[in-house]
Amino acid sequence: MRCAVIGCKSDSRVKCASEVIKFFRFPKDKTLNKVYKKKCQRSDTFETKDARICSKHFTDEDYVRQMKYELLQLPCPKNTRKLKADAVPSLNLFKPSSCLSTCNNSDARTRRQQKENTPK
Ligand SMILES: [Zn+2]
């Protein structure tokens, strides 16, 4: 499963040790659904019911506060976090003005190879 946001390389099959990436469904609310879709900046049409957006695009404020952990002053486990009903993706979104290596497919391929070759 891949993140629907253009330029985002989050993939549920690729485990990242440094951070837990969670994938969220698109909201059922039609207005919010449109906002999410726009944030993805995809030129193709896609079914939002099958699409997911990863947690990299949400700030801490976008998540429902979990009082249980706050009261105990424990870090909230990231994989149990829930998005607020009105949360909108705002981080790590593709910016056409600053076209990074994301628009260069060969670069992405090289990096993937490097990853495979790196001993664990
Ligand atoms: Zn993403």
C-alpha cells in the first residue's frame, strides 16, 4: 500500500526503523474528501476509497489527544493515534516550485538499489 500524495515515498511494505508510519483512509465527508484529494496533487483520477495518506502529512495537532497517555505523561504510541475529524494533510506535500529528486525517476531507482545493497 502506498501513500496517495505525489512525491511521497511512504510504502507500507517498507519498514522504517526510525519512525512508525501509519496509513489513513480518506474521509467519508465529501468536502473533506475533496480537500484531501487536492492535497495529493495527483493529475490522475483515483479512487479515494482505496487510497491512503500516510502519517507524514499530519502534525501532532491533527491527532486526537489521548488523555490516558497525557495524564500518565507517557509518549502516545504512534500506531494507535487517530486523526481528528477535521484534520487536513499539511506536511511534506509536493511543491511544484521546489522540484526535488522526486521528479527524477532514475534517481529514485538508484536509491532503492543502494538501500538493498546496504547490509543490515
Ligand atoms: Zn505520504
